[in-house]
Amino acid sequence: MSERHEHTHRHDHPHDHAHGPSHGREHGNAHGHRHSLRHRMAHVLAPHSHETADKVDSALESSARGMRALWVSLAVLGVTALVQAVVVAVSGSVALLGDTVHNTADALTAVPLGIAFVLGRRAATRRFTYGYGRAEDLAGLAIVLTIAASAVFAGWTAVDRLLDPRPVEHLPAVALAAVAGFAGNEWVARYRIRVGRSIGSAALVADGLHARTDGFTSLAVLLGAGGSALGWQPADPIVGLAITAAIVLVLRDAAREVFRRVMDAVDPALVDRAERALTEVPGVRGVGELRLRWIGHRLRAEVAVVVDGGVTVREAHRIAVGAEHALLHAVPRLTAALVHADPEPAPGESDPHLPLAHHMAA
């Protein structure tokens, strides 16, 4: 006997009661209390998969909040980049130019993310049967390309200035523009991260962490201005190259996150949590193949559970419903699960999946 069951109702409430003390212990074990300086800096400068998977979003409300965060941060970064561009025009600072280009690119990442949030609201169709949530992955690809383009431009400009040195003028204005760049990016970083975590958007959190990195590169411009003030002319293009290197590091992390999403990678801890929840469901005698995948910033599961081969179809269905219910409580941001009930093997009985074997051989 086998039973397929899929519960497609939205389960967008947090289910906090399902986490309990064990969740806290898991989180503590995963992160520990012996953070090195390098690990703490990684928390500041790089996306962290555990932190972006700790809350559940509610479909339309989360998209609306995400859109608002994107447009507000676009306005703040746009003003910051405009102020810096004016100073670049009068000072000729290559380091500030690289920072301005990076801030502009960061502001423009709001466009593909905004489109992805809008598409994510659309209902599934007979052509796009899983909906449009994967548009967020396409937005991630656009962000990676934007970051790459800014790195190439900033690096090329810095090398050109090293080969053809020119003095930097209006150094106080350059220093003030650098401080403005740090302030704008840090504000945007805090805002994006806070909203991203509350609605469960990994892309928005990663974009906020990216903005925080941009803030530190803005502070690096101060070093270039200080070196130029002391009469060391190569200071400005050298800082421009350092900023380019920082952009490349951000590009590496962003590309890795996007690649994992495109390849349907999930945190193995989520798989472990799902398996533990299933083994505690009354009637489930074993857990077979379990798969999780992201569709935008929501999870979907497919799993086979082993039940007593002598139960009725209704009883197998009841167990399948219980298994899905347990998954929805145990796995953050899981919105749907397909549960397949397999009968427990009986002595002398052939494998009930034997007719499918020749399809799986290829």
C-alpha cells in the first residue's frame, strides 16, 4: 500500500513552540562560545546561513516589507553615491571613485530584488506549477554580475592612476565623503538585515551584509586621503586597489551563495531536524528518501515514510498528514510537503517499487 499526500495550505506562522530548548542547544552547538577574531569578522562581513534561516515569512506581507526596505535603502544609497560623485568630480580621487561605483552598484541591486519580490507574489500557473519564487535566484545572479562589473571598473581605474599619477585635490571633502559613505552603508546594512531576517529573505540579508562591507571600504578611502595629505601620491590608487580586492571578496561570497541556491543546496542541519521530527510521528516506522529545496525564500519537502503494511488507506493518509504537520512545525519556512507512505517490508514479499526499477537504471 502506498499513499501520496500533499498539504498545500499556507503555514506562515512561526511555530515557535516547536523549537523549544533543543533548538537552542542545536544553535549553541553549531556556533559555540569560542569565537575567534576571524570568526567574529566573518559574522560581520559575510552571509551566515543559520542566521538567515531562523524565521518564517508571511507571503504578501513579507514581500511588501521587502519592497519597502529595498526602495528606502535605494534612496539612501543613491543620495550617498551622488554626494560622493560630486566630490570625485572636483577632487579626482580614484579611491573615492571606486567606493562611489561600488555604492552605486549596491544601490542598483534593489532593482532585480524588487522585481523578484513582485514576481514572487504571483500565483502558480499550469506552466509555472511551483510559482515564481525562483525569480529571487535570478535576482541573485544579476547582483553577482553587478558586483563583478564594479570590481572590474574600480580595479581598472586604480591601475590607470598608478601608471599615470595625478594629485588628489580637496582632501577634506574626500574625507567627509568617505565618512558619508560609511554612514549611509551602515544604516542601510542594519535596515536590510533587520527586515531580511524578520521576513526570512536570505537575499535581502546577504545584500545588507554586502552594504556593511561597502561601509568599511568607505573608511579605507580615509587612509588614502591621509596618505595624500602627507605627500605620498600613490596612496590614493593603492587604496583603490584595496577596495577592488574587498569587492572581489564580496563577489566570491555572493557567487557561492547564489550557486548553492541555484543547485538546490540546503543546510544539512535542516535535513537532520526534519528526520528527527518524522521519527517521532506515531505510525512512522522509518524515514526513507528526504529532499528539501528552496523556492525563493520558502522551503518545500518531499519524503517517503515507512508505515505498517497492514493499515488501511485512511490510516496511512492520517499518518502522512501527521508527518507533514510535524515537518511544518520543525523546519523553518517550510510551506508544503509531499509525503509518500511506503508499506513496511514483509517476509517473502517482493519490493513494491520493483516496476519502477528499469526507469531508475538510467
